[in-house]
Amino acid sequence: MAIKVLVVDDSAFMRRVISDMLNSSAGIEVVATARNGIEALEKMVTYEPQVITLDVEMPKMDGITTLKQVMRNRPTPVIMLSSLTHKGSKETMDALFSGALDFVPKPSGAISLDLEKVKNELVSKVRTAVKAKMSTQNVKQREAPPPPAGKTTEKTLHSKVQKVVAIGSSTGGPKALEIILTHLPADFPASILITQHMPKGFTRSLGERLDRLSSLKIKEAESGDTVRNGQVLIAPGGYHLKLEKKEKIFLSEEDPVQHVRPSADVMMVSIAEHYGANTLGVVLTGMGKDGAYGMEVIKKAGGKTIVQDKETAAIFSMPGSVIKAGHADYVVPIRDMAIKIVNCLKEKV
């Protein structure tokens, strides 16, 4: 049976282009289109779509407001269509933290005559989205936490790094990262390095958003950065993150690994080479198997590994691949992940 999709965009031209792209793909059917959020909410009831593609800027009810209504009333996988601008990247983060499963950047703004460039990406993400676990429980987990009470101090930042936490995530990852990073203490006794599958231009906004919410210092990584306790560095879109001379960040534009760059495998292998048994690997929600090999290397180096459980992962492929390969020491729901990470660090990782 074909995947039923609702296409929401204020431009009649874009609605037609998006619909044609999806309808021409095997196993996908656009059952309805809508020109604004109000119309979209009405058509959801009538057509019961399995996936929604949603524009951000629309009259009467914008995409973010529509998204929140969808998640509150009828949780459904939503893929945002976002413009490749700084404003667009910030709006995309708002959407991801409000419940959107994923996004596809419009190549040239609101009216993208060259949208065909992202056809394969959009089709792939629709096929992934229909597999996502959507529930009212997960929606409640998306509610923004209160602002952090304090921030990591310079004393913590400059204390010698003994242990490193390596986190890999993909589809559904931004919200999972928020839940973890907002529950870690300001005096966190390790450095955290993250690979989140995301294109160029969006990881900076992700870091800025998480930094505002967390007690830890969070930023997009740059070559030459030093790993520090209480600091979180996120691999930039389009670059593999590695370590050189143990505590220095090196960004690489080497070929994608398993079709992704940044790659969690590349990052984890590099960290394990430098920190060995003092490496803690974490794999969260996401499609594919990036991180499975990296977790194997961490285990062989004497480190510990944690994966997100099936019940709370939007997409279970990445953590599931680690479990299937036998490289997961702990399988943990996302709500318990922060305390599990802290407890593992108290032991010899």
C-alpha cells in the first residue's frame, strides 16, 4: 500500500512540483494538498495522511504553529521544507524541537524552481518518516525544559580531560540530544563530541539552540578547538570530526562513509584511538547503521557503549544495528540516558 502524504505549501506552483515528485516515486501517493495551516489541519482529519511535508512561511497559520497543532492533536511524521538561509536554519531548529521528524532544504528559497535537486532526499525521507514512532508520550518529551540554572565554569572547562563521550545521532536526533544535554550537570566531568547527520549551515544553529537550553557550553566544532570537560562540540555539516594530538579537533572533508559526512564511525574510531578505555560511546535514534562500527572499536579499546531503546527512538535503525552486532553494553530509554552517562563516567568507562 502506498504511503499517504499531505503536501502543505502556500505556493500553488510548489504544491504541484512537490506532488509530482512524490507521485512519480514508487510506493508514495499525495492524497491531498493544503495552502496554509488551517486547511492542513482540516485535511488531516479527512485524508489521514501518514506523512506531512510542511512549508514554514504561510499565511493565516505558519508552519511552526501548524506543526505544534499536529503534534498536540494527531501526532504524525512531519518533514519541513526549509530555505537555505540563516533565518531558515533557525526556523528549522524551532521545527525540529517542536516535533518535526526531519527537514529538506529548498535549494533556492521559498519558490525553488530547481527543487528537483532534492527529489531523492525528499523521497528517501518520506520513506523513512513513515517508519517513525509517533506517540503522545514522545510529543510530551518534546516540551522545552526550563532554562539551565547555571553554566559550566572556566575551572571545569580547563580541568584535564580524562574521558570523552562520543554521541552519534540522525533522524530524530536533535530532540534526543536536547533531552540528554539539558539533564547533564554544569560540572560534567568529561568532554562530549557529537556527530548529528545534518547538512552545512544547520549544525551551527543546532549548537546555538542547545547552548541556550543546557548548562554545558555547546558549539559547532572548528579545527583547532580543544576538547574540554563540560564542553560539547558538534561536527559541522559536511565535515568529519577527528582528534589529533589527543585534545585538538581536526575537521576533514574526506569522502563520506556509508553515504554520510559527518560520520559517527569516523569520529568514534578517532576518539577510541586517543582515549581507549576512557571512551564512552552513545548511539541515538536514526536511519542506517552509522555508529555500529565505531561502537565496536570503542568496545575493543575497553570503553563502554550505550544505545537508545526501541520504545523511545523515533527511528531504531542506528541503535538497532549496534545491538544486532552485539556491541551495546546498555540499552536505555532517552529519559534515563543522561543519568546513565553520568553513572558510567563514575566507573572506569
